[in-house]
Amino acid sequence: MSSQEGPFIMLNKGIVKQLKINTGDVVKLEIVRDTSEYGMPICEEFEAVIFRDEVVFNYFQALTPGKQRNLIHLVKKIKNPDIKINMSMTIAKH
């Protein structure tokens, strides 16, 4: 995005808190190409459930990259490992 002051990137509250910055702070960043297969890291629980079954894995691979990332993010944002496994199993069933 850009404004009268030049280009800018909007950050969510979690990132702002993690970086310990405030609104209006000027920060230096480096943008690099993501070379990972799915555009984000996959949590162990999701990987264990989706990749162990060839049929489920093939369905997952047939999804668009955006849908794959959405499913990965859906599981990744859960903090409890047991719930991550249950969510991964639910995704695999569908």
C-alpha cells in the first residue's frame, strides 16, 4: 500500500506486539521470496495426519495453493496439540 509519505505495510496486533513497536514507528524490513512448498510452515500434527494417508494427501495436493494455505493456517493457529490433531483429522475426513 502507499500513502502521501510513501509505501507502507499494515501489520496485525499480534505482529506489532511481538516486534514491540507502536503505531507510527518507522521500521526497516527485508522482503524475501518464500521458497517453502506451501507458503508457510506446516505444524507436525497436520503433517502427521494429512501426509500419512495417500488418498488424503492426494486430495490435499489437488487443492489450490490458497486453499492449502488456509487449511494449514486453520490448524497452525490452534495452540492445544490435541485440538490440532482433532482438527487435522476432521479436515482429512472431509
